[in-house]
Amino acid sequence: MKNLIKFILFLIYTIGIFFIENYIILFLIASFNIILMIIIKINMKKAIKSLIKLLPFILFTAIINILFADLEFAILIGIRLILVCNLSYIFAKTISYTEFGEVIEKIVYPLKIFGINSKEVGLVISIALSFVPIMKDEILQIKNVLKVKGIEATNFNLMKNSSLIFKPFFISVLQRLNEIEMSLKAKAWQE
């Protein structure tokens, strides 16, 4: 129940940020995010690296808003996106995949009247979220294997040697995905 309340507050806070047009209030929200990160003991360097990785997306969105709106609105959107990305990072560090799957299960529970199994939806969400880091690890592992074989990891070489890349990638990912599903079922996630 605690995670469900945390998720609902996260949604309200995130949506609320996009209705704020006052820079002072946005600065106070940024300060609150920093204080929250200190209280929860989140690594600031990792949070900043996470924001830097998202910076191209934020800049692209701001540029589009400059073209179709005005500079002030684009800056406002950029600040809002930075705050939301930071808040999402904080939320992701405070909840596990399994806990988030349980939250989704509780949210979709009313859909049982339409015959939707909420436990299966929660399981699928947990598997999907845990699948992202697995794919990242597998891609890094494949790049390292290609380096060892003397193949540079350029787009042309990746297309040329696709059988060396995609076959082991999909086999490994599907095996790990099956392991995740079995472990979640073994933890009595569903019957």
C-alpha cells in the first residue's frame, strides 16, 4: 500500500509540474528534489549523469518549442522536463521492479470486471522493467566480444555481421527473460 501511495504522489507531483509557470516555484521544486535526494541518500553524480544522458531529448524538445511557440515557453518546458526526469530517477531508485509490478497490479485490479487478470499484468510489467538492464548488459557484452574478434562496432559492421550479433543476443536475452519469469513465479507471484 505504501508503494501505491508513493506512485500516486509521484504521478500528482509530475503532472503538477507541467501546470506551474512561475520560475520561483520551479526553483523551489528543484530545491525540494535535491533535499529529497539527500534524505533518501541517492548518489548525486549518478543522478547528474542520468540527466546528462537525457539532455539531447530535452534540448530537442526545447528547440521544437522555440520553433512552434516562443523562447520563454521553450525554457519553461526544458526546466519542467529536467525536474520530471530528476523526479523519475528518484522514484526509480526508491522502488524495485517487483514492487512497481505490484503497484500496477493494484491499479488495474478494477479491470477484473472485464476479465483482465491483474496479477498477469503486474508480472508482465515487472518482466518488462527488469528486461531493460538485461538488454543493456547484453549489448555491452556483444560489443566487447566484437572487439576481441577484431570487429569495430560501427553501424556498417553491425549490419554486415548481424548473424554474429543478433542470434546470440536473442538467445541470451530470451534465456534470461525465462529465468526472470520462473523466479517471479517461484516467488508465488501468480498461480
